[in-house]
Amino acid sequence: MTSRRAFVKSAALLSAGALISPTLLAAPKQYIGLQLYTVREAMQKDPAGTLAHIAKLGYTSVEGATYTGSQKFYGMEPAAFAKLLKQNGLIMPSSHYRLGEEPEKGQPVLGTMLHGWDKAVDDAAQAGVKYMVCAYLSEAERGNLDHYKYVAEQLNKAGERSKKAGIQLCYHNHDFEFAAQNGQLPYDLLLSSTDKSLVQMELDLYWATKAGHDPVALFTKHPGRFPLWHVKDMDNTPKHDFTEVGSGTIDFKRIFAQASKAGLKYFFVEQDQTPGSPFDSIQKSITHIKRSLV
């Protein structure tokens, strides 16, 4: 299975999504969506067939993962990809991007916040994207707390540009943002050093939980700051690995009960690695979600 790091180098990144249930947020329409990184190999080989399969399983929205570097959505121009989504009854409210500080083969990576962001924003708007998400910081992009302050500055700048196009910028976490440096969490620094009107958060429930932090406590401390979630479960093994939603140890009912406090608009099912076919895993996840969460 392709690793996240290898996939970032070749095309993009990961996750899955949906607009939260009307019973939870009084939303006009319910969406259950998928981060396309979960089915990344299938999307590279046959995006049209893969999207049709996703829709057949009951997902109604997706989150993109391959614009970075290619400046296309799965090899397609924005309008063409938007048309393909519509043909399958899908929307793409969110898509992942990179900071772009780390070069590729000595050259800047286009379609990132630091290189070619104007075009990325324009293309996102054409594709119908509402949220552009900083998906991942490579090891070279992390550094000390001062460097995280630099990252926060770049997020504010990118968020200001996307806001002009009617798009909200978000930041997606892993677990490394919760590793304390000099008594401070980089994640807390990113929250406090960014303008909440320009930079909101896509909270990865798995990574936050694995790092020992309670998503509900984050919602209480920063209400309304988390319009997007990544929903994936953590298995009950010493590795605390990825598993299908409803098959692990995360109490999603408790978390979803605080959707309004979080400010949730869309959530994205994500499973970085699956024991067999990713389509079997995402079917298990959506079955549990429909039965127990929305």
C-alpha cells in the first residue's frame, strides 16, 4: 500500500468527508463523504469508475487529495472534474493542499501555499471547493516553535487570499502538532497565532485521540473553530492502528453530540491503510455511520 509520504511526493495527500446530519446541525441536506486518499490507488488508475463506486456505496461528497504538484484534480482540469462529480451525484466541498516550503528535486512545488497559490485558489473556486486545507507538514516544514510561528503567518496569508474567492482555509492535524516543545503544543500555537476568520481547523479525530487529546475538550476551548473533521477509528491493539469507523475505540457518538459546539459543517471518513480492499473498509464505515451517527 502506498505510504502517505510517498503519495505526497507523487501527487497529493489524504482524507474523506460529509455534511453533518440535519438532526445534529439542522442542515438542509445530509452528506456523507470520503477523503479520496483512502482510495488513492484506484483514483490514479480509474477516477471515473472509482467515483461511481463511491457513490454507489452511499457517499455523497468527497475531499480531494491530488491537486498539489499537478495543478489538476486527478489529471483533470477543474471544470472537467466538477462535471464528473456532478454526473455521480457527488460534491467536493473540501480539498487538500501543501504548504510548499520543501522543494521537490530542487524545484518549488506548484499548487501550494507558497508557490502558485493564486492559481490554486482560482481552480478550487471553479471546482466548487468551499474549504482549502493545509493537509500535512513534512518533517522539514515543522521545526521549532519559531518555525511554527512562520507557518502560522503563511496560513494567514493564504487564508486571506482564499477568503477573497469565498473559500475558507483550514489546517489538518496529525499527531506531531501535539508533541510539546518548551511546554507548549505546536497545535495550540497554530490556533493562537492564526486569525480564526482566515484559518479554521480540520480536526483529525484519530490523530488527536492517538496523541492523548480529547476532541470534545478542544471544541470547548475553541468553539466554532472546527468546521471539518476526519472520521476514522483506532483499533484496540498496542499499535493503535487505523480501523473502520465503529470497529475501534473512539467514542464517535460522544464526539458527534458536540458537533454544534465544534462548528462542524462537513466530516470526512478516512482510513490511511486498510487490511484488504479499501472499498470493503469504506463500506463498513458508512454502514456504521448511517446506523449510529447520522
